[in-house]
Amino acid sequence: MGEERSTGLQTLGKVGVVGLGLIGGSLALDLRQQGVPVTGLVHRDSTATRAMQRGLVDEVSCHPSCLNDCNTVILALPIEALLKPDPQLVEALPANAVVTDVGSVKGAVLEVWRHRHPRFVAAHPMAGTDQSGVDSGHHGLFQGRPWVATPEPSTDPQALARVKVLAEGLGSEWITADAACHDQAVALVSHLPVMVSAALLRAAGDERDPRVQDLARRLASSGFADTTRVGGGNPALGTAMACRNTSALLKALAAYRWSLEQLEEAILSGHWAQLENELQKISALRPGFVEKGPGALSPPG
Amino acid sequence: MGEERSTGLQTLGKVGVVGLGLIGGSLALDLRQQGVPVTGLVHRDSTATRAMQRGLVDEVSCHPSCLNDCNTVILALPIEALLKPDPQLVEALPANAVVTDVGSVKGAVLEVWRHRHPRFVAAHPMAGTDQSGVDSGHHGLFQGRPWVATPEPSTDPQALARVKVLAEGLGSEWITADAACHDQAVALVSHLPVMVSAALLRAAGDERDPRVQDLARRLASSGFADTTRVGGGNPALGTAMACRNTSALLKALAAYRWSLEQLEEAILSGHWAQLENELQKISALRPGFVEKGPGALSPPG
């Protein structure tokens, strides 16, 4: 570990990573591999011990003062911790450091952080698996994935440039967007699917005729499995997204309801040609969302 | 091809397969491999030629009279052709042959067929891919998949037993159910997911802000891809299912709407503990639908 290569990542200086779960641990591993010195800040002694054992970081501490000499700080915290930051953490952030986050909603993060640090850059590296904890971080998590920053007019352009170096240095595709646009887009493609999918699972599970219920369970196949995968995911995460991106999600849900009603209307009225035409147009939409260029954005799993 | 092994399949006698698409072609291939003589009935000369080239059948014809000496006839036709059968086909079915079908809705099929042939057995082998046509049939399609028969009090028990031999001989799991139960179960786990998934794709595609639309397309990842897969499938098939299983699908859609409203209500009211509890219960439902015993029901793709 630690042999320096000439990537722009050296301009990050010493990096503090706050939280060493899936995102923080993976960031730390990739940075160290490229010769960037990394200090980790965690809550528990046991996490600190394990982080050193795994070689995630050069140094680790449970005291925010460990960030004092960091040039760049990445807040790799769960959204709730990010939105109610520990005052000692905020206090410990060096005023001239660049501070960025990894939260999946950006409006709420900016509301809390834009006045808490002068060089804060709101960002969202879109990578993840269903794993978590100090043992889940791994190399290459950000490779080919989008890393969205949502700068405001008041955002320090040099701080933004440094986060771009970080994202691109780890192989991500750099995207900048308005925070409200980001939040609406992730509501549509990430948070709405969770609710849509969960409601399907519940509708099937709520079937009261035991013969139908039993048969449905036996006959459910790959189509049902795929459509219900995200709805059967982490309940706390689904709730946090809904709680922190409420208005965008409600807007997406309203659009969804309208869209489902159109299909239901056609079925109820027996307008089969219209239904087929509708499904045809819908199926033509899919490649625009799911077929990406070579090497880009395709998740491993 | 054709060396006889001692499987119960010999009791089928000579088998006529009507339609040599994915299902019919796969049935024919598996039967021939086990030494059962198979005659194919198709519409077009070019299909007949190709079926012989591929070795799907022993004999093939475009004339229903080829079924005259068959002991078992499998109607492997698209649902629309099954529900408006060619009178010449019905005429050509030997009165003492066992006749079965492969349609994915059973109530509508029984309405048409229960008075058209004295030894008709309504059945639904639940296997398939998104391929079709005379080149799509392949060995082992039915292995480990459910094969549901929906007998009525008037169904000939010996005919039913022979279809069971067929299903089990090709490696399927034999299930019998009431036709209405079958149709409601497939509405829940197969037809409803298509509409739920299509509506999601449309809601995302309908986003009018071009910045959000563009960003949504770039950020859509595996969760969105999985949840929209069946909604982006064959529009004609989705329409045929809706058209032929209308009341069961409308009932499933009503249950779905109610279930989505519960989640939306919790979000709108900010009842986060309730939402998390709901998502927790929902995620606990999923294994009952998607985790099958070893070797059973798991589709290849």
C-alpha cells in the first residue's frame, strides 16, 4: 500500500473519511491504493480496530480532533447522521479543508450543511450494494458509476474541482446538477421503484383466499422476483429516503398513480388496441434508461 | 433420436403438437428425445420445412387431418388462436384422443373448449422465455417448472392422468387447481407485475423537466432495470393477458392500488415508524414467493 502514483488524487492532500461502512470503507481502500494518506473517524473502538485490521486506513480514531490536519474530508455517514451532525464533528472540520458528503438526497443535506462549512460540496456517488458495516467496503466500488455533485452559486469552485478530482480518480463519471433536479431524478428511478415494488409484494401477500395465496407463491417466477426485489430491500433505508426526499417522492408517486390509471382505464374499458399501443410506447422507453454506453454505469450485480 | 426408454411417456401414444413455437417446439423436442412419435401441425409451409430441418417432429403438415391417428394432442397455440379455434382443427381432433392446451389463462379456455372435445384437459405449463417462433424451441424448457392443470368435475380422469404423465415425464412439477384460483394467482404474480412495471417506466418517461429526464436516464441503475423489466416486455402478450384475464387482473389492480395508497398515506402524513414497520413486514413476505426448494421452479434467466 501507499506507493505514490502520479494521479490527480495527490491534490486531495490528507483525506479524512468519516464513517467506514460500505461507502466510506470503499473510498478509503481505493484512496490508499493510490497512495493517498487516509485517516478514519468512527464511533466505536471495535470498528476502529477492525478498520486497521482490514487496512482500510492509515490511522483511525474515535475523536473528531483526528480531522484537524486533513485537507479533504468525506462525510460517509448515513443520511440521518448527516442531517443531524454531531456538533463536535462540525467543530473539528478545518475551515480551509474541502468537505463533501455521499448522501443520496441533496436538498436536505444542503439545507443543513451550506451554512456549516465554507467549503462544503454536496455530492452523491451512486454506488452501493445491500451490504453495510466495516467489513463491507471493497475496491472498485465507484468504477464506472455516476458521481453527482450539486453545487450552488455559493459553492467554492476550487472545492468543487477537488471533489471532481476525487470522483474521477476513483473511476466515476462526474455529473453536476441542480440539487432539486437530482432529488427528483433519484425519486423517479430509485425511491419510487422501492414503493412500487413493495406495494406489489404486499398486494400478493394480502390475497385472502388461501388456495390463491398458496398457488401464487408456487407460481411466482423470475418476473415477480425481479419486480419485487427493491421493495423487499432494507426497510430503514427505504424509510430514510422517503423521509428525506418526501416532496420529490410524493410528486413521483402522483405521476405513477396517473400512469397506472391510464393502463387500468384501458383494461376496464376493453380498449385493447389502445392498451397495446400504450405498452408498445412504454417498452420503447426502456433502453433510454437501462442501456448505457460501454463500461459506463452498469452495476456489477 | 427416438430410441425408446421405459418412461411413462409411452402411454401418450402418438402425439400431435399444434403449433411449433417456443412451447410447442420445446415439447416436441423433449418428447422425441424420449422416443415418443410426434406429428406437428403448423400454418405455413416454410414453418413445416424448418421444423423438419430442426428435427422438432417426425412428421409435419399444414392439414389438420394429420391429427387423425394421434392419441394425444397438445394445442400449443397463442391464447387468441386457442380461444377462436379453427373449425377444421376442432373437426380433425379424434374423439377418443386426449386433448390439452398450454394457455396461460384457464377460465376463458375452458369456456371455449369444455364443450368442443369430450377429453379436453385445460393446462398451463409455466415455462417461457421472451423468444418465439419455430427456431426458439429447445430441450429442457419444462424441467423443474410448474405445470398446472385445472380439471372440472366433468373432466375425464383418465385424460387428466395422461396429461400428468406428460408433465412429469418432461420434468415438471404437477399441480392441479381450480381454474378461477389459477387465473387469480397468475393475475397476481404474472399479469399485475407487467402493469405495475410498465406504469413505472411510463411515469419516469413522462417527466417533463428535460434536466430531470436526462439525469433520471443517466442515474437509472439495477433497481430501476429490474423493476421495469417485465413492463418493457412484449406488448402483444401483455395485452392478450389483460384481455383474457380481465376480471382477475382488475381485482389484482384494485388490491395493488390499495396497497400503494397505504404506503403513500404514511409518507404524506410523515408516519415514518409506521412506514418502516410496513416495509419490514413486506420484506418478510418475499422469501415465501421467491425462494423455492432446491431444483424446483427456479427459471434459468
